[in-house]
Amino acid sequence: MTRSLTLSAAAAFVLLALGALVLPDWAMFLFAMALAKGLVCLGIVGMMRGGLVSFGQGLYYCLGAYTATLVANTFGVSDIFLLTVLSTGVCLAVGLAFGPLLASYRGIFFAMLSLALSMVLYGSLSKMSFIGGTDGLNIAAPTFLGWAPEGRALQTALYLYVAVMVVIAGTLMRIYFDSEQGLIALAARDNELRVEYLGASVRNVNTYSYVFGAVLGGIGGTIAVLALGHVDPEFAFWTTSGEFVFVAILAGYLSVPSVFVAAIILEMVRSFSNLYFPNTWQLALGIFLLIVIVVLPDGLGSLVRRRKGDAT
Amino acid sequence: MTLKLENVEVTIQAAPILRGVSFEMQAAERMGLVGRNGAGKTTVMRTITGLATLAGGKVFWDGTDISAMSPRDRAMLGFGYMPEDRRLVPDLTVEENMLLPAWVNPDIDGARGLAFVYDLMPELTKMSARKSLLLSGGQQKMVALGRALIAGRRLLLLDEPFEGVAPALAKRISEVITSLRSEGLAVLIAQSELSHSMELLQRECVIERGEIVKVSTVGQDTAAQPVG
């Protein structure tokens, strides 16, 4: 890990941690949710770097959330670290099962297949009345290595937990993006055939990206359900996945921090437009996306690239 | 080592592009594939790398039929390909572009390959950290040649290496290819005409409308030799 990356990670954590001191309760919850969803979107951005867009990342978001909830409710596990590890493990296993299959597809076929998988989960969960059906399930507040905070302390602890996860995941993904495999993904995005005749397996590269996306989706889903205290099949619905794609487009594939900035912007735009235009907030969101696509076709990350000249 | 194409047929959207193409190359041989635009030179290159699907015939390497082998597996055999349009990754630096084959093939010593290329083309050293999208067409050609040299430990396929290149740079590329004689690499160069490569080639193979019409020693205007 380079010194500049270490410093950037430390600076990002300090900045996020400051939020715990200055943000009011409502904003801290909003930021925690936005960052949790940002983790899911980071997985999509990883795939976008290889030229793929998953419209079904809700699958892992939902799977992570349900795994954490079921483990907590069935076995009485409340530790956030253990819940994160278990749900991420389940998402990793499912990602490894589906990854090689989906990695054979490109473009709209990959997008639709990933969407289909998440909708299968949505449909299945909706019919499973023994785990709440469409009503979903509640989960108790988490504990932190035996510590059971309440009220503002709980919210702060959750916010700091997601901040730590964001910094760790963001740093690891940056390292991956700059690694040989990460750069091969970038080459595959530009021209897949070239990568093949140089000896690389585009399928393997896409499988790695998909599996990383699954893991990040699981972490994001676990944190989201612990912040909300409730999960339902909507976590896997196509509109949820669409929201993640929205953030990924807004962020672009050039920068890691821009993913979380985009996730926060989306949550803010949605919250405020919902508040001031309760009946037409989707319209406001659509107009916002249109403006971003026209002004920044490569996303927010391209602002950083323009500033740096030619950095990737 | 021998590369052998035997009655190769390639069809693209029902149009026959290659018709019964047959020729052989030996280790360390430098051969020119000469023909007008649209004659099928690039398709021959793509057939050897596995990018074009065979409609008939076979491709052999060291006596083994590799017709069904993927481009990826052929790259592992030591095939280096420099396409006519260079195909560099715009977001990667010059050095990263050249190291791409070494990242995916454990048999390639990237550092050694890079040192070899920098030794042959010292001008690339100065631009090693520059993104390839910032290079001129001629410079990109040199980077593509460097990448092909790192990937191609046994066979080098160069598609129009002198096309659109300034005379000084064309001379430089020609010198680089000439200096490979001692490396034991087989080199196949596709070109519209031989003006840049008369002295660096041993044989020429003339292709017209997807058919090999003549195989001869460079400088000797012999009648067509039997091919295949």
C-alpha cells in the first residue's frame, strides 16, 4: 500500500468520523444508510470497470440483510462483527456459485441475468410466510463486542462502524483497481479481444469483479438492516437494484470516494425532494440524473481526473 | 518449430475471405505476407492468433493441431500479435501496456522483457509513464511492437507495422525487427508492399483475394511454388 493511499484512507476516516460529532441524529442515520448502499454500489463500479453493469445487486444486499436477521433471530447472535462475517460469507458462497456462470455473458444479457436472479430471490422471499413474507422481519439492535449501546450512542457506533467498513473496502478496492488484475479489467472494458489474444481470461476477471460485488453487497445489506431494524423482500426488488446502478452511474468508474459521495448525494436529493415534492420526487430524481449524464458523462469521478490531468 | 496453415478457409457473413490458404514457417524465419487492401492479410493473422473462426482447414504449431485452441491459449504458446490499429489500452501507461502479457502469463519475465524492449527502443524509456492515449500514432506503433515482443517469445505477427509511420520511425522499426534475428523468433509481417522490408525478410508470400498465389525468396522473382 502506498503512502499516499494510506494517508488518503486515514483522511477519509477522520472526515467521516467528524460526522459523528457534528451530524444531527437524522443526518447520521441518512449518512449511515447512504454509505451502506455506497458499499453495494462500489461492487457495481468494480464490474463497470470491466465493462459490465449488474442490475441485480439487490440480490446480495437482500441476502446479506436476511442472513444477518435470520442468524440474529434464530441463534440470538447480536454481535455486529459476527453478523457481518456470517452474512458476507453467505454472499461470498452465492457469488462464487453464480459468478462463473454470469461472467460468460456481456452487456444486456449480463444485466438481465443478474436482475433475474435478484427477482427470483424477491419472489421466493415474498412467498415464504414463515420468514415474514412480504412483511419481512425485524432485527434487534446490534451489540459491539459485548457492548450494547442505545439511543444516540447506538447510532454513533453504527455510523462509525460503517465508516470503518467504507474506508477498509474503499482502500482494498483501490488496491485491486490498481493491481494487475484490476488493470486487465480496464483493458477488457476497452477491448475484450485484445485482452484475450494477450493471454488473459476476461471471464476470470469478470468473475472476480462479480464476487467482490457480492461480498460488498452482503456487507452493505447487513449494515443497512442493522441501521433500519427491519428487512423485507423489497431489498431484492428491481427498483432497489436500479437505485444502486443510479449511484454507480452518478459516481462513474474512475474514483472510489466518488461512489460514496454519489450515494450521499442521492440520499439527500431523495430525502429533500420527498420532503418538498412528496408526489413528484421521482421526477426530481430523474431530472437530476439527466443533468449528471449530460454534464458529467463519466460521473463525478471524472472531476477528479480532469483536475489531475490524466489519472485513472 | 513450425507454423503450418493447411487449406485454411475463413468465411465472414457468408463471404469467403480466405480460400485454401496454405503455407509453412520455420523457426527464426522472417516472412512477408504481401497483398493489396482486402486481400486477406489481417484475416490470416487473426486466424493464426485464433481470433478468426475457421470454416475449413487446419492450423498446426510444432506439429500439433491448434485449430480449436482459444486465442488465450495460443498466446500462452508464445505468439505475439501487433494488430494494424495498435489496440493499446488508452487508460494504461506505456509500460503497463507492454507489461500486460507478462501479467497474465507466468512464463513471461516482465522485467526482463521490458529491459529487452527498452534496449531495442530506448525512446520508449522516456515515455514509459505516459498514458498511451497521449502518444502519437507512430509512438503507439512502437509501444504495440514492444508489447508484441514481450508476448511473442516464439512467433511474432506484425500487421502493417510500417503503415502510417513517418519514414524515420519506419526505419527504426525495421532496424528493431532486423535486430531480432539473433533471438530465434519467427516473424510474419503483413504488408501492402515490401519497400520497408526487402532486406529484413527471407521469403514473401503473396496473397490475392484470399488465396496464396506465390511463395518465393525475397529478391527472386520466381514462379509460384507449390504451397501446403
